[in-house]
Amino acid sequence: MKLTKIVTAVLLAVLICFTSVACGEDYKDAYIYVELNSRPHTLDPQLAETTEEITVTRALYDTLLRYNADGESVPSAAESYENKGLVYTFKLKSDAKWTDGTPVTAHDFVFALRRAVNPETVAPLASSLFCIKGAKAINNRSADVSTLGVFAENDYTLKIELERQDPEFLKVLTMPITAPCNREIFENAKGKYGLTVDTTASNGSYYVRIWNTADKFLLRLAKNLDFKGEFEANSMRVYFTCSEKDAIYLLENDNTDLSFITTEEYPSVSSAGFEVERTEDTCYVMFINQNIDRSVRAALLTSVDRKGISNSLGDVYRPADTFFPSALSLKGIKSVDSYIIHDENSAKQMYLNSALNTENKSTLTIGYPSDPVIRSVSKSIAAHWQQTLSCFVNIEEKQESQLKQGYSYGGYDIIILPVSSVAGITASYTSKFLSENIEPISLQENLFGEYLCYPICYSSTNIGADKKMKNLKSSTHDGIVDVSQLIKMQ
């Protein structure tokens, strides 16, 4: 009798397991928790710039194309498209709707793209759209926004004409900056579009349910039940949080399912057995103020001790030999050694004959962000210049925002700053060095030829996942995760 009860209980447990959620299968009603490195400041897709902002807006807005599990750009808001020369024609889904029930039309894409290149918008990634006919001229205020090569032939046919061929154009169309924007919804927001729950529209996999911007940040997205197709959300809710706790603590204590982790945290998270998806998307670059005499700049850069820099990096960062991290997938880029020939004797002579030396300026200052590895690099560079050139160099730690402000206004001698690519788009990356749009090879020739910059090291965007999570690799492209495609196991 006792044995019969035990067997019956076991069979009942097995039956329950298979009739509710099968053991080890995906959990469609799951709530996913994602820990961000910083809070998103806006959910306006045309203004989204940081990895965090793009991660959230990619979940909220459906773009013409999106990445599938194989990393291919495939139709999403578009039903199909065709390309003839410089013209792309997109047939849109006729049943797509905004969360208020308004149909999504080709006119919404026209308004969005005009907004994105309009200089009044100050869209951070506008340069990624300069391949579209008229975009650069509009952004430079030399043409009217109505001349942009984007047209609505009817409510569900969109035509985009390019200025020139761009191998990254289809990749750009997966970015939130190209997401639609309904003009009426935008204007009704009265300057607060994407800044509150009530003024954030959505046509994508999720919509915003709660956005707490107080001390304890919380952004809760709910599944958009009206959104259908390949990119329908796999989970009912996504909670974005941003705390001061270490990623390893949050993951080990089940406080999060997914966490953006710093490069310094990567070894501990990886060794603990958590899956980590890494995207090398940042280059730390040393900038020398162009107001410093060219011969001084040449002396400094031709005497850089690359071996000393490499030894200072340890295992945390990878030494850089170009300005371009691997996320940009560029070919034919020559290394720094092809442009700047290391010659300490010539460097010393140049420095002795320089205006800086003859004017008896006592010191130069290297500003660097708060990072123990970059501090070590800065100390190594300063010590080597002092030893080789008899050049006195101070190092000064500053907030990254202060360094960027100094770079913008020329208030620096030498600074080391991280320059990050956004979703692997080359145009938006190169524009961070020069305001004009320039090809990568020409950019390096310009910067090295004038001894203005020197690549120091590469770092990565790292995303760690709890063991319950599935699809991290196939959902992450160019450092941005599509949370709609994540699956949480029960």
C-alpha cells in the first residue's frame, strides 16, 4: 500500500511537470531581469545612443529590417524589399499598429528619417544615414529636410534613394534611429517624446509599462500582444534595472538573468560558469591637442613604447594596432607601425629642437578616465617620455564626461578616451574623430600623418547570462542584445 502511494505520487509529479510547463522547456510566461551598466536617458529611437538605450529601444520599435538568429538582416516591419541600383523599395506590413491602435505607415518612416537627419534634432547617430540622398547636406544645413531621398509612394510602400553605395546600409536599417515615428503622437508629446511612459509609443515586440526614474531605477516592458511575426517576444515581461552591485553577485544570487558586465568583471563571471557574449567594440585612444607644436606631437608619438603599454594592459585589454575594434569588421586597415616609425633618437632630437622645449614649458598633462588599467598605461607612457625625451609629464584622473568636454573645447594637453562603435556602424564611429564623414583608411592617414592620435587598447561590451537563459549568442549582434528573442528555461 505504501509503495503504491509512492508510485502514484511520482506519476502525478511527472504528469504535472508535462501538463503545465515541461521540465527543461522554455517558459513563455517568463519575466526576464536585465541589469544595465547605466540608465537610459531617452527612449526616443532617433536620439538613442548608448548600448543601454539602443538595447531598450530595439525591444520597443520594429525597424524595416532586424537581425535573425544567424545574424542576417531580414524583413521585419517590411514584408519584403527590392533593390535596383541606388534605390530600395520596401513593402510594409499592412496590419502593423502603434500601441494606441494607429496603423504604422510609410509616412511614419519618412517623418522619422527626416527627423533623424534634421540638424535641429541633434541625433547622435545621424552620420550613419549620410549614405541616403541629401542626408549630409540637410544635416549640414545646406538643404531643406524635404529633399531627403525617402518617399512614401502610398501608405505601405516606402522608397529610399541613396547618394552612394554603402555596404552597411542594410545593417543601418536594423538600428533604432531608422525606426518609424508617428508625427501626431510625436507632436502631442510636446517635447517629451520618449521621456515618460505616456509619451513613449511602440510598434515593436514590447511596450513600456512602468518607468521609475527615481533613486531605484526600474523600467518594465510588457509583451505587445498585437505584434506578430518572427520577432514576437518570447517572454511576457522584461525588467531593466541598474544597481551598484557587481554582476557576479547579481548572477550568483539570482537577482538578474542577464547583466552587462565590465571588462574587469569578465574573468570572475566567466570562471563562475556563466555564459558571456563578448563584442570588441571600443578603442582607447590617446589624443594630443592640435595646438601643441607638430614637431612635439611627432616626438611624443614616434617615441611611444608599445611594449611598455602592452605590459601595462595585462590580460584585461588587448593592445590596439589600429583605431578600429574588431566589431567594425574592416579589412585592409594598416597598423600604426605603417604610419608612425618608432625612433627614439630622432624623437629626442625633435623634442630638443621644439618650441615646447625652447619655451621652457615645465610639464604636459595626460588626462585619463577612472580605470586602474588605463591609469597604469598613463603612468607607463609618462615615465617613458620623461626618460627618453626629458619631457616632464603629469597624469591626472578625471571623470570621462570631463575629459570629453575638454576634448570638445580643446582644453587639454593629452587625454586618453574610449571611443566606442555603436552596433558595428562604421560611419557613426569615424564621426567621433572628425566631424566630417570620412573613410577609415583616410581617417588613419589623416590622424597619424598629423600625429594627433595614437591607439592604445581595445575593450569589449560583455553580456553575462544566467544558466537558465537561452539564445544569448543568437540574440546578440554587434554588442546589442535583442531581448525579444531571449528564452528563459523553467
